[in-house]
Amino acid sequence: MTREKFIDQVIDVVKQRFPLVKIARAEENFSLKINGHVAPMENLYRICELQPDGFQHHVERWTVELIRAGEGTPDQDAKFDEIKERILPIVVAEEGSEASVKKMVTQPLVPGLQVAYAVDNDRTVTYIPPPYLKRWKVNVDTLHETAIHNLVAKSESINAHAATDEGGKINLILFQTMDGFDASRILLPTLHDRLREHLGNSFAAAIPNRDILLCFRDDSETVDRLRDQIATDYRQMPHQITDKILLITPDGIAPHD
């Protein structure tokens, strides 16, 4: 399905299912306006490409979540102490389509990637814009510390999946809880200490989309075997982040190449 036809069909579904919603094409590329709010279409398009039989369901769910977000939540006027337990970090691409990096608080991670911060709601997240910090009288360092603390707590009881080579040695560890923060777990301060016993003192990692974190041995055989799959996931899956491979070292995160 072409993107033009896709937009037309989404508009038709929304008008039939939600007749009170105001929907129109947006000036931004491959976007719609839902009740005055610009909504990029890339992630919805990718989901529907992967599961074409669920087109109606995906469009309706997408619209409901946008309506809820657009209605404005109490978080907009909430104090920092009231919502700080729901603040989490999200790794985003500098040129990401999910939200404009210029409209949210970010810090650089590695070239091409930033760490953004969001309030975790029931089924959506709200990125934190710079004016919030001024109103809260909180600096970026405090925001980051709060977000990492919450990510650690959220990750304490999750299970990782390990894969072994022919000799029984672990060469891949996969995090995929589908809670929306799997890629963010590359920021866990204990990640290196927990995995180096299995993957080596420095190991490779990939976050092609927000719902997966791959950690694997930094040897040519393993890297070459996974590189194409990482690139494919990046091209095809929703909520894409990067097709670049990263390196996890005792000093932190660095570009692999």
C-alpha cells in the first residue's frame, strides 16, 4: 500500500469510528492532525505493514491513544514530586520521527543518539519539554538521576534470553519485555557488570527499535551474523532507533565502528 493511500484509509477509518474527532492532513511530511495535534504516521504504517489483517484495530487503538494524550493529563500541571516516580529515560534518534527532539529535554549519548525523558502513563508516554524543568526548578542532572533510578527499579525482575554457540558458550543476550523501555535498558548502570562475565569485558549492543536490546560478543563472526538482521529490524519495525552497532565498555557506551 502506498503511503498516500494509507493516509486516505486511516482518515476514512477515523471519520467512521470517531465522528467527533477532527482529522486532516498535516503540513509535516507523512503526518496527520488529530484534534489539532500533529501525529506522525511512520510507526502506525510499519505496524500495519507487519500485520495488515489488523489494520482497523491498529488504527482505532492509535486514535484512542492520541485522543487520550491530546485531552491533556493532570501531569501537565503536576509538581515534580508528584510524578517523579514515573519519569523514565528513552533513547531516541536525533532525527527521529516519533517526536521532535527540539521539543523535549535531551542529553547526547553517542553521535546520532540522544537520551530523552518522559512521563510513563498507562499506554502512552509524554516527553518532558524544557519549560517543565524551569517550572519544577530541577536541573537536567537531577532529571537524569531520577529517570535512571526508576529504570533500574523497573528492570529488577525482568528476564533476559540467552543464546549459546556450538560449544555452549553464551554469545547473545536479548532483552525484550515489550514494555516500551527495552532499548532504554542499554543505559542501566549495572548492564556491563552483569553481562561481562558472559560476553567479555567489552561487548557489542544494538537497539534497532525501542522494544529490543541485543547484547552480544564483540567478535567478527557474531557481529557479521547479526548485522543484517539488525539492519532489517531497523528498516521494518515501528519505533525505530538506530541500525548502528554500539560498544559497551567499562567506561560506558561508545560507537562500535
